[in-house]
Amino acid sequence: MEYFEELLRKPSLFLDEGKLDINYIPDRLPYREKELSLLSQLFLTLITNPNSISRKILITGRTGIGKTVTIKVFGEMLKEASIKRNICIKYIHVNCRKERTSYKVLIKIIRLINKNFPKRGYSPQDLLEILLDLLNQQNIHILIVLDELSYLINKGEDLLYLLTRINDDSTNVQQRVSIIGIVRDLSCLNNLDYSTISTMQRNIIKFSNYSRKQIFGILKYRTHLSLKENVLSKDLINMIVESTYSIGDIRYGLNIIWKATKIAESRNLKVIDNECVRLGSQELVPFSTLDILKYMPSQKLFFLLAMIKGLQISNNTDISFLEISKRYHIICENLGLNPRSSSQLWNYLQEFKRESIVLINVLSEKIKGRRAMIQIPEINLLNLEKIIIEILRLKGINI
Ligand SMILES: Nc1ncnc2c1ncn2[C@@H]1O[C@H](COP(=O)(O)OP(=O)(O)O)[C@@H](O)[C@H]1O
Ligand SMILES: [Mg+2]
């Protein structure tokens, strides 16, 4: 019974495995200097002339290209610069996929200023007023980052509407709130009212995809931080760059490096070899997808499972909406659950599209007889199926 002792005696290949964690914020962000510099220029007034303006910025770009991490680094920079000058600027980063309602988001923001604020008993409008009072009383400017903002917009929530209008009706008052919204693409804004769109669209920073060379640079940098020297060769990094580039999400590469290192350690190797990388790449579902699946309602998971099963059985690259719906109904029947309506299923499909899980080729938009062919392009179906079944199992649903 000396497992720990034995493991601890083994020399590790990691310097610090935490630095491969997708939530780790590195000191440097190669290839995002331009974006950081642009953000600093845009927010400079907050420091030179506090509370004179309220900035509203929108960040766009596909998944896994450093939007979140860049804004987090920027938030820290802004905080530091303001502390040095005795200006009170608070920064809060909200992930709208996790804090699913305006109410939760507002509570979170208020609690940043007043830790003991009670959770219940207020409407969003009340909360907004309380927030403004607090900011005024304590002479604070707050930068609110609404990450994965599309999750709030698509629920018909009016938080953005409220936030973008704070102070709008009064000139010569202190501007207390700045906003950075992060979205994958601008199409989700279509559901907003015109004036919110135009406010948010005034400043858009589009993050471009990383090139192969840039992905190499980033993975090499993260390897340097987290693994001992020469554990992962340049050639193998290049191999990981290829698959990361085709998926486009840096998280994917970070995760392969982590897994390959673990595999090498378990085999008592001194360096990572080809086989470790191959095995490490095999069972991966892109991390962004994994994260999305974890928060997905069960019914939506059933629908996705129906899609996967349909694709597996037919062996085609795409499947019709109708076919998925049929299979979904069978799953519900087997579980003794009421199926969701067809239009709800259609909404799920649109959400999958936004989450980059599926590609949809719409043949006809008519409500009755919606015709669309759907693909799951980037993810290994078998792995995806396994993961969904596991997530459902954790929720107490056995399929
Ligand atoms: N330029 C970079 N340097 C180092 N790590 C990066 C860089 N860009 C992205 N990453 C890492 O890649 C992962 C994905 O970045 P993230 O900001 O979460 O992407 P997005 O928000 O665009 O989906 C994170 O773990 C992040 O630390
Ligand atoms: Mg992000």
C-alpha cells in the first residue's frame, strides 16, 4: 500500500502541470500584443480622466484563440495601473454560460463590491439601482466583462440593454460602468434591439485565428513553462500543431501535451515519444466542447445523442433533422420521458451550431417540414458518445 510513496519517488516530467491548465493565465501572451495595446489605448481615459466616459467594446473571434485569456490579462493590467494612481477601478469577468441569468450576473457583480450582499429578494432592476448606488458611494468605476455573451442574449435577457443604458439619460454625471462583451460571431446580436446593437457595435475588436507558426510558438511557450527541458521535442510539438490547427482551438493542443506527458510518465519514459502523442490525441473531444456539454440540459444531450447514433448507424457524413427527431423520440420513450416539441429541437440545433458542434445545411426553412442536413465535423463520434453517456450517468440517467 505504498502507491503514493512510489509515485512520489518517480521523477516527474512536469515542471508545473498547472501551467497547462486551460484556466491558467500566463505572464506573456505571444501574438496578442497588438490587441492588448489597442485595448489599453481604448481604456486609457479611465485612468487619465476617471469616470468621465463609459467604454463599450465587443470582442469577436472563434473558439480557443485567446479571447478570454487576453481580456483577463488586460483586466489585471487595468487594475494595476489604477491602483498605482489611487483610482478605484474594479474588474469583473462573468462567464454568461455559467451564470445563466441576468439576476445571477448582477448578484455576482454586486458581491464583488459588497461581499455580504444577500442573494434573494430583489428584481434585476432593483439590483441595478443598488449597484449604481454602491458605485457612486464608493467612487468606483467597474469594467464588466460579459464572456460568452451570446448565452444571455439568446435567452431574451435584457441585462445588456440595462447595462448599456446606465447613465445614458443624464449628462454631466459620473460614468460608472464600462463593458466588454465577448462573442464568437456577431450574428447573435441580431436578437438585440437596434440601439443596443449600435452602442455595442461602435467598437469591435476582431481576434484573428492563429497561424500554424503562431500555434507552434504558443505551444512551445506553454511547454517551456510546464515541462522539464527537452521532454517534448520540436518535431512532436509540430505534430500537435497540425491537429490543433485543424481544430483551431489552442486548448486542444494544451490538452494533448498534458495527456502525452501523463502517458509517458506512466510508461516510465524520460521523454515523450511519438506513441504517447498519438495515444494522447486519440480520445480527445475538444475542450471547449467538453465544457459546453457539462452545462447542457439533459434533453439537449438526448437530442445530440440521437444525432450521433443516427450518424453512426447510417455511416453517412450527414443526417436529416427528421431522422434525428425520430431517434430522439425513441430515446425519450425508452426513458419514459416527454419529448420536447419540434420547434424546441430546432432551437437546440441552432444552439449546437453556435457552439460549433454541428454544421447545418438548411434546405428549407418552412416551419412544417423544416429540412436540414446536419454534420458533426470535428469530433470523434465514439468519444463524444462516451462522454455524453458519462455526463448523463453522473446526472443519474442511465442510457
Ligand atoms: N497567445 C497565447 N499565449 C499563451 N496561451 C494562449 C494564447 N492564446 C490562447 N492561449 C491559451 O489557449 C487557451 C484558449 O484560450 P481562451 O482565451 O480560453 O480562448 P477563447 O476565449 O478565444 O475561446 C487558454 O488556455 C489560453 O491560456
Ligand atoms: Mg473564451
